[in-house]
Amino acid sequence: MLAGFRRMVRKLTSQKSGNATLMVALGLPALIGGSGVAVDMAQWYLWKSELQYAVDQAAVAGAFARSNDDTDAYYSSRAIQEFNSNIDVTGGMISTPDIALNDYDGGNDNLVVVTASATDSLPFSSFLTGNSTTVRARAQATYVHTDAFTSCLIALDSEASAALWFNGGPSVIAGCGVVALSDASDAIEVSGGSGELTLG
């Protein structure tokens, strides 16, 4: 009986037909794990990107409101309004954003700071860790409190010609003001037609 067992073991050790199956079986956990991590990382990136954009916009809206006597008391509601307007994918998993004033560069309460977080379970990471995933974002915007010129339409390019271009004779009424941050001599260009331009 022992001789028969030895013959069977020798036959098994000389077999090569199952090598590919064995290699696939050994590599399958790494393949599945890598795919799971990739899917979860894509979700984290999407959450972070949307959340960061929302807090950026909220901070700018809050700072813009604080810069004017008529709206400075409403900076928090303006910031939340802008935050909520820029949330889609992460809407059901976000805590209420924290909106606060801080001091900046020797000023007093001249910085709007917005922080927010989104928490949810992702299939692979929650299976491994047993915990939900939390993504956080923070943004801040400073302002100058003044009754001087403000603007609600701003072209940000620092060098572009026709950064703001009113072409074809449109009628534009923007009493809140328009501004181009470009140093080009024709940063704001008007051409064609004779529409009404009331640009503040």
C-alpha cells in the first residue's frame, strides 16, 4: 500500500497541466483587491472634487456678501445657498457645512472659512475596514469691506485681450458691475450693433 501511495505522489509531482490554474488562483485575490481599491479611489476622488468645489464657491459667496453693507449680515446664508447649489453626487452624505469668520492679515473678521465633510460606505473599503469613508474639504476667502465698486461678472485671465467681449450688440444690464483682471488695453471689448450696455 505504501508503494502505491509513493507512485501516486510521483505522478502528481510530475504533472504540469494545472500550473495555469494554480497561478490564476494565487493571483485572483490581488486582482480583485486591486480592482476594488481602484473603484473606491475613483469614488473618493469624485466626492473630494465636488466637495472642494462647493466649499470654494461658498467661501467666495460669503466673502462677496461680507464686502457690502447691505448684505454683510447674510454671509452665512449666502454661503450655504451657494454650497447647496454645487452639490449633486454627495448630497445625501454631507453634514451641514461650517461657516465661520476669522482674522486675516491684521484685519478683524475679514476671512470667511467654510469646511464640510461627506461620509458614506464604499463596498470594498468598508468590507476590509468595517468603517465608512469620510472626505473633508476646506476653503477660505478674504474680502475688503467697502461701498466702493463691486462686480458680479469677473473675467479672471490676467493677460487676455477681450477677456470680456460684448459682441453683436447685446443689451446687458449689470448694475452690480463687470470687471476684467487682464492688463491688456482691450480687456473689455465692445463690437457690433448698438445694444444697451449698463455695466455699473
